[in-house]
Amino acid sequence: MNTASASPVNSMPQVSPPGRRVIDAPTRMLHWLLALSFSGAYLSAESERWHAVHITLGYTVIGLVLARVLWGLLGPKRVRFGSWASKLRGLPQQMLAWPQGRGNALASFQGLNTLLAVALLLAALAAALSGLGLEQEWGGARVEDLLEDVHELLGNTTLAVVLGHIGLILGISLLRRQNHASPMLSGRTPGAGPDLVKQNLRPLAALLLVAVLSFWTWQWQQGSLATTERPGISARHTGSDQGSDDGDD
């Protein structure tokens, strides 16, 4: 009888490797904070009651886009804009290869997804800045109506890009029978091999989350202090002021 084959060590189930790390924690944190902030800003755009939330989330979008630009300049090589440029350069060739039956699904997906990422950052930043212009009354009443139309158009454009991004992720996942959304959640993709991102940088991701939550808390406190410092202003008057501001947005 072979006792070695019956040993508890050999009979234990083999644990599959977690896969390769392909996205660091700060990149994922920026992605989900931006998604949450834009979604909240879009849903609250027409609400008089949630106007302050809409403005706060608009400011947050501006900060997150600028942080992503900074991360694209200073972050790990895989998330830098140089990596994006190489994917975009190969996109026309990939698109021309599809009609000839030579297209590479993964390479095409990466190029299109990068193109949508660039469009999303630009559209979200432009939408938020136009909203800031409305709130700060840039240009006065002469450009108010124009700026309001531009703000609405840019918000809808950003939403269209977001939906295109989601559709692309879903399409490539069905085509390749692999969940291409999971790396943005876990940071890892299935398969053997070395990590493409050496350090996860969780403390930096936590710092980003704390910074955003602190800003939201500060904005809320500013609103509360503004109400308590002016007791002579009735709630009805405050509501009417907010209503006029909401009409500008």
C-alpha cells in the first residue's frame, strides 16, 4: 500500500491562482468615484431639491478628471497616457482588418475602450465646467441660455459615451466568454503569468476616497452653516432662490 498517496497533504484541493494584477487600486478608485459622481449629478440635474448635491458632484467630477490626468502622467506605466497612445495608434489598422476577417477582438476592444475613455474624460470635464459657469454666472445673462443648452448637451453626450463604454464591455465579454468588467473590480484578470502592475497602492486609493468624502462633508457643513448664519431668511425664500439657480442649470 502506498501511504504517500493517501497522505492528507496530497489529498488537499489545489487552490487556483488569483490571476494577474492588471489595474492598480488608485485607477479603480478614480474610475468608480467618477462613475458615481457623474451618475448622481446627471440624476439630480432637474431636481430643485437636490440642486446642492448636483453642484457638489459637479465639482467632484472636475477634481476627479484632473486627478486622473495627473495619474496618467505620473502613475504606473500601464495607466499612463503613453500606453493609451499606443492603443489608439493601432486602432485604425484593427478596424480595417475586420472586413477582411483578420481583426483581433481583444486589440480592437482595447483601442475602442481607450478612445471612449478619452472621450469620457473630455466630455465629463466640459459638462462640469459648463455647469460651473452657470453656477458662477460666467458672461452674465447674455450667454446664460446658450450655456444652459451647452451644459445639457454635454451631459447627454457624456451619458452616451458611458452607455457606449458599458455596451462595449458587455459585447467583448460575450464574444470572448470572459468577464472583462471584473478587472476594474478586483484589479486582476484570470490566467498565469507575472503581474502587469507590480504595486497595488491601496493606501493611495484610500487617500483618494477620504479626500472625496471629506469634500462632500465640507460641502454639506457649508450649506448648514449658510442656513444658520442667516436666520432672517425664511425657508420659503431660500427655496425660491434655489429654484432660480436650478433654472440656470
